[in-house]
Amino acid sequence: MKILITGAAGFLGQQLIDRLLSDGVIRLAGAEPVPVDGIVGFDQVIGAHRDPRLTNVAGDISDAATVEALVDASVGAVFHLAAVVSGTAEADFDLGLRVNLDGTRVLLEALRHRGERPVLLFSSSIAVFGGDLPEVVDDRTTPTPQGSYGIQKLAGELLVQDYSRKGFVDGRCVRVPTVVVRPGAPNGAASGFASGIIREPLAGLEAVLPVSAQTEMWVASPRAVIDMFLHAIGLPEAAWGWNRMLNLPGLTVSMQTEIEALRRFGGEAAVARIRHEPDERIMRLVRTWAARFDPRRAIGMGFRADPDFDSIVKAYVEANPGAVGR
Amino acid sequence: MKILITGAAGFLGQQLIDRLLSDGVIRLAGAEPVPVDGIVGFDQVIGAHRDPRLTNVAGDISDAATVEALVDASVGAVFHLAAVVSGTAEADFDLGLRVNLDGTRVLLEALRHRGERPVLLFSSSIAVFGGDLPEVVDDRTTPTPQGSYGIQKLAGELLVQDYSRKGFVDGRCVRVPTVVVRPGAPNGAASGFASGIIREPLAGLEAVLPVSAQTEMWVASPRAVIDMFLHAIGLPEAAWGWNRMLNLPGLTVSMQTEIEALRRFGGEAAVARIRHEPDERIMRLVRTWAARFDPRRAIGMGFRADPDFDSIVKAYVEANPGAVGR
């Protein structure tokens, strides 16, 4: 069984590759676990991983010939993580449309014409919710994206939904919470500060908090997200039914909760490295995001969030020893 | 003021042209009415209308160069009606995507790069609702399209929404009820029987009713739809706010109600021309459609449906004297 991962050089892609290589097996669409014979890691740049089972390919996800060449008959499962993140999609409208919408469509077309119907995990986002939202977003809340990223992700979900209904693919879209603590350098995501105020102070660096400490967000750790990706692609198709769009479980945390966790792991010195610099532009944007969910359907399907924010920080510290305690 | 109409050769396009030529003026985005100096009627074929103020252009809506050439600086308003209808979009998946999604995007791109921000009316459909719906669909009900047509219309709405938010166009999407009584020959719309059982018997022809007489649908007359198009494009932008998607008012009618109206206008002889031939495939499809709406937001914005089904039939008979009473 060969697995294609788009966005493989991104940090979730790299963690997913780690996990698949170390597990050595994968459960797909309710079948018995099968060995991971090979992984094709596709991105615009070559990822850092090296392994005999891994083939790194660089290219443009919106180019049909490139993507068709990736999707040969031996590819039985696809994790579609490639995306231009929120801040970048807002700043570069054309790039966002090309990667987030065209890229998804090009991939779906290639899979449709591949012969055997493959199983596809599409990494969507809670950015499909925004604006005038109820106190708690539940499974019946209408997505009303307030940014190009959310619009493009939702349009991509609709395509996955229809390609699945038509029997071209067996697609599953999961709306991922804000991923915290994201390792490495800050990226173009507008939500980056939620990771930054943990990651940077633990590394001895200064971090800016551009929103009030009372600001709440809906978050999940990278490990929980990878677990949920694997759960999503492993469920029998019947567990999804006609509705291929799903709000994932997460945790509602305030930035104050994050700061308190930082104090427990890094002490007062770490907390002192957070500079409070309210930025009205970012605050206005963050206020349109959903922070409280009732993800009942996902819970019923067996998806699980992190138990609490301290375990998120603990997992980050364990997984990134070199990035902590300088 | 020049006006572009896509789908101009379709029956709503032709009625809209009639109306604009006879009104001679149009109100756009809350401004004072301006004269209709010219209409560009675009479709894949040349429409039947001839008038010195009308230029008919035939071409492919998904071809960027064609559409860019249409949208010159003198075009101040666009009615985007071009679409592959539901039955056809389901039967020819690629054609549906190309016309309904790519066509909308190509038009939006051309308008974005035109210079001055034009006002755009996008004719969407209640086909964005389907499947496991509440008894009454209201303004908060999540669209869950169950066919490619509804998926493509909803994805098009999302693009119009985002192009409007970005300030590229001033877009307004209206979800049109099933249009009854549609004149002329049957088209590829799966809902065609709702017009057929009035139109054909009144013309002395046989019509097939493939669903039970208890089946309900959400309908509006062509005249009411044209009125609502003009109202939608005439409202000030502030009346729309950030939310550019709207469920239009209509009437809930059962096929039995239609048959009773037919009896009043065409007598028993007309009713006897309806052949009841339940078709399980069509019934399954129609059961996924929304038939009852609470279009509160649209009512508050001044949109109005037909008063009752008899006035719909009366308007049809008056507007199509040649098609009745043979």
C-alpha cells in the first residue's frame, strides 16, 4: 500500500510521515491494517525526511500533469494537507485560490481517473466558521467563512463531498482546530501567536501577544491532530455516510490559560518574555473566529481531543527537546 | 449604463431582456434609476430577441478571453444567469463544473480586473439545500446540496461572497425557487414536471407526473423571479451587509394544488391529460429537496413572492396566449 501526502514538507506533513514510518502499518476505510510499503511526500519543496520507504517529490499542486504523475495505480490513500495558510491566502488572493481550491480540484480529478477508488483525507479548518456565530458552534452551524482561506477550504470540502457522492473518491474532510504548539519558525497563519507565546519563551526568545489574555481559541496539539487524521481515514465509509465534513474535537483555551501553563513549564522568566502588544487589526480578525464547539458527531465517531492544555505543552517539550530551555 | 446578461438565451434571460427593454431604466445598488443604454446578451447560442439596444454575443462562459472581451468599462451591472441545469449537471459532471463553477469564476476574475467595481446579481438555487433538512428551512439552515448542481451553485456563491468582501465586485446571490410555469419546451431540470403538468395540458398535450400528488415544492413564477432579480440588484449595498447569500421567498405548493388550478383554467379535459406515472428515481431525488422555507431575511429586505398559485397560472396564460387552449 502506497500513501501520498501533499503538503509533506509542512510541519503536520513531517509529523505524519514520522508517524507512518514508525507505525509501519495503516488502517484504511475500516479494513484490516496493511503495511506502509511506500510514502510519496509531495510539496513545493523537498521535505527534510530521508527514509528508504519515502520518495520526496517537489512540484506545483495546481499543475494537472504533475499531480497525475503522482497518483499512479499503487497509491491507495491520500492525505491532502497542502495549503496556503490563512494570513498568506488573505494577502495573496490568487495564490490562495490556486493552491487551496485549484490544487484540491486537480488532485480530485487525478484520483477520479486513476481507476480504483482511493480513500482521501482532506485537512480543512475551523476557519470555515466566522463572523456572526452562536456562542457554541455545533454540527448544524452554517459555515460562514470571513476570509479567503476559509472560503477556499469550504469550497474544497464541497468538491470532496461531491466527488465522494459520485463515487470518484472516498473522501473525508476534517476541520482542524488551531494547532498549538506548532514547532519551528512562525508561518503565515494569523493564529500563529497562540503557538508563539509558548514556543518562543521556552526557547529563551521574546514573543508578542497581539490580543488580550482573555481571548479564547479552539486548539489541538499536533499529536492529537495526527491521531485524528489516522482515525478519520481508518473509519469505515459507512461511519461517514453522505456527510463528509466534520468539526474535529479540540480544547477551548484562553491566552491566560496558555500563560499559566507556560509558567508551570518555564517559570516566571519565560512568562516575562511575553510582550503584550494589542494589535487592533489582529484582534478584529480573531474575534470572528469560533472558540467554542460542541463536536458531538465527531465524538460519536470516536475522535478525541487533548485532555488539557498542560498535556499539550508537555508533549511539545518532550517532542522538541532542542527547542526548549535555552 | 450598459448591462451584461449571461445565460441571455435562456428563458429567464429572455424575460429579463424583455423587462429591461420595456422599463428603459434600472436602479442599481441604491442609486437613482439610470437609463438602460445597452444590453449585452451572452449565451452559448444567440438569443431570439432583436432590438437596437441589444447586442447578442455567443461564446463559452468558461473561456477567460471571451468573458474579458465582454466586460468592458461601460458594463456597470451584470446578471449572471448562465448555468447548466440540475439534471444535466448530474448527467455530465464535467460540463456542470465547467459552466457552473469555472464560468462563475472566470466572470468574477474579469469583473475584478475591469477597473470600477460593478454590481453583480448571481442567480443561485434552492438546490443548495437537500438531504436531511428541518421541516422548515430558514436563514440559518446549513446548505447541504445533494447533487452536483447544488454543489456548484454553492461553491459559486462562496466565490461571489469572497470577491465582494475583498471589494472586487458588489455581488448579490439569490437562491431561486423552482420556477413555475416555465414556458417552452422541457429542459434538463429534474424539477421540470412542476411546469409540465400545467403547460402541456393547457396546450392540449399529455404530461407525465412522476411523483405523488402530495409532493410539495417551493415555487415562484418567472415574473416574480425577474422582479426579485431587479430588487436584489437595486438594493443599497448596506442592505446586504457581509452576507451575500439569500433564500428568496416563494410558495409551497403540492402537485395536487397545481392540478386543482389547472382544472380552474383548463377544465377536466386538461386534468385528464396528466398521466400519473410514479418514477422511484425522480421521487427519491425530489424527496431531498426543500419545500418549506421561512425566508425572513428576504422579506425584511423587501422581496415578495407570488400571492398564490392561481395567479401564477393566470400570469402564464396571459403571457403565453399562443401556448394555451389548443
